[in-house]
Amino acid sequence: MSKILVTDGMDKGAIQALKNLGHEVTEQFFEPEELKEQLKGFNVVIVRSATKVRKGIIDSALETGNLKLIIRGGVGVDNIDVVYAESNGIKVRNTPKASSLSVAELALGHMFSLARFIGIANVTMREGRWIKNKYTGIELSGKTLGLIGFGKIGHELAKKAKALEMKVIYNDILGPAKDCPEYSFVSLDELLTDSDFISLHVPGDEDESPMIGKPEFTKMKDGAYLINCSRGSVVDEAALLEALNSGKLAGAGIDVFLEEPTKNMELVNHERVSVTPHIGASTKEAQKRIGQEIVSIIKDNL
């Protein structure tokens, strides 16, 4: 059977399922230079967001020709040079369905945290400060949520927002979604100007300019909120700090950063920021679903 490398962790039940199928499974994270050498001996590599499978690593694996399949346990594949891998006969797969619900719930959690000062009030209460009058928040009901990217995660968040009686508008590179008349497709400019909350659900590219920078913040409503549970490269962190400090934005919920672990402590410690360490898919349920989907992918492709 196949030799499988799991670099960024995986559900233990799925690991056992792969072993029961006769595969040899190694769980080990490697730094890029070491990964180049180690990957030569494996047929499958399973990664999450920490491991990058770029051209140099793929070239090294091609020296032996053993590597046949790269699996990203999650939605995006921007940490993998997909076109290059597949042009050299290595399949690339991901698990787009498994974590959508978890990421949508985290985005909604950040919205609640910002709207009701849950995060910062938790900190000040633990410091012995009772400053109730400072934390007059807003209700989500009746507010407009703008979704940039309307894939599986966007759809899940839209359903939850609608249940909270929010108005949902969206923009997606693929255009209007089919069979979703309850949500309104709008231009990106219209979304930026009309939304009280903006949530990003798009792939990132570290080699391209951020989708949301100073020009986009300028177009937003005064007092809007930005939520980013997609990729750190989508938002210009310096422009985001400027928008927060000026009061243009009332707050930001951030799960992802350009550099991870982030060193941008000014952003992390900002009183108008609700922050988490890239845990969008980190629920027991999502990890189990991801594991099950990975096992199915291996069964179908090997």
C-alpha cells in the first residue's frame, strides 16, 4: 500500500482508518528544507495551513517520482503550487465541505464579540475594572452583512445571519449564485459602501496586492466592522490599523494574518479587535469530517 505523510496533524480516527486500509502513516512536521528530502519517500502528503508545498519541494519529490497525491485538509489550496504539481502528474485535492460550518460559526462569533464588546470586556473585568457604561453595543438584527466570496463558507454564514434577521448582500467572482433569491448580489463597491459588517471568504495570494486596502476602507461606512477568517494576505494590515485608529472602522474580527504566527502585536492588542490564532476549522466536528473526507479522497485516488 502507500506511504502517507501527515505534516500538520489529523483526526486520530482517520489516521487509524488509513492504517486499517494497510497504509503506512507518518505524523511529523518538517521545515521546508527537510521536507524536500523527506517527501521523496512518500506517496501522499496531507497538509493543513502550516506546511507550504511550493515548486522547490515538488521538484525534489519528482526526483524519485513517488509522490502521487497532495491533500490539503481544509478549504483553500493557496499554500500549494497546484498547477505546477498537477502539470507534473501529482494530484491535488482538498476538503472544501468539511470545515465550512466551523469557519462560518467563528466569523459569526467575532461579529457578536465586536458588537457587544465581549472580548475586551472579558479582559477588563479580569483586570478588576467595571466599566459598564463604555460597553454600549449594537444588535446584529437589522444590520447589513456583506459577504465577499459566496462559496460554501459564505453560504453557511448567510443562513445564520438571515436567522438573526440581518440583511445579506454578497459579491463573488463567479457572479450571482443560483437558487439564492433571499440574498442580493451586488457590485463590490456597493457592498463596501452599504454593509455594516463585511466578512471575507476568498482565497489569498501572498504574491498579489491585498483585496482590502486603504481605497476599500475609504469606501466603507463610518463605523463598519470587518471580519477576516479567510487568508491574511487578503487584507492590508497597515491600512486596517489606520482605519481602526482613525475610527473609520468600529472594529475588526481577525483569525488570519499575513505572517503566522503573527508579530503584529499592535493589531493583536488593539482594543477594537477580536482576535483568534487561525482556528476557523479547529472544532472537533470539523476535524472529524476533514479526516473522513481525506480517507475518501485516498480511497478514490490510490
